[in-house]
Amino acid sequence: MKPIFLALAFIATGVHAAADAESSPCDGIENDKQTLECASYNKITATQLLEDNYQSLLERLAGIYGSDQSELADITARLKDAQQKWEKLRDADCALDTFPAVSGSTAYAIAQDDCLARMSDERSEFLESIGQE
């Protein structure tokens, strides 16, 4: 099972390696501890990017609909509702993705972090595409 998680960590680093040319915990992975550190780093990086893209989208929407407060309130409420529903879907999908790893194990933590990073990256790209001309 160890090679699978190492492979997942290497795959997950692709998006983040381009964003951060400096060294990262994902450089030279040789053991489970390093794989876990890499997965955690990827999750944190992807989660921050998601938050940044969410805030940028709110700003774009304010620029697009700012002259009509009713429309801005409507689209903002829809975005917040969609984001909350996506978070529930993400959590459910990651619970499925981590099966059969035992909660609390290193394998589970790596799989969970990899899933959260992957799904956050996908959601970030989607949010970034909304409201672009």
C-alpha cells in the first residue's frame, strides 16, 4: 500500500510544484513520514488557493453586479449556498475515497489530505472561471 500513497503524493505535487519553485516538503520523498508531510502541505496550499479564489470571485461579482444590490445579494447568496453544498459533497467523496484506510492511521491521513487537495484544486479552477470575460 505504501507505493500507492507515494504515487499519490507525487501526483498531488504537480499543481503545487509549478506554483512554488522553491523547495517544499514534497521534494525527495523517501518514507511515509515525508509522504504525510507532503500530503499535508498540498492540502494546506490547495485550501488556501481555494479561499483566495473564493474571495476573488466575491470581488469580481461585486464589480459585475455592484450597481444592482439586489442582484449582487442574490448571486452572493447562491455562491455561498453552492460552496456549502460543495463542502458537504467534498467531505462525503473524501470519506469514500479514503476507504478502507483506518481513521487515525498514516494511510488514512495521507489519503484524506490528498483527496482534500485534489478536490480543492478542482473547485478553485471552477471558481476562478466564473465571471471571467
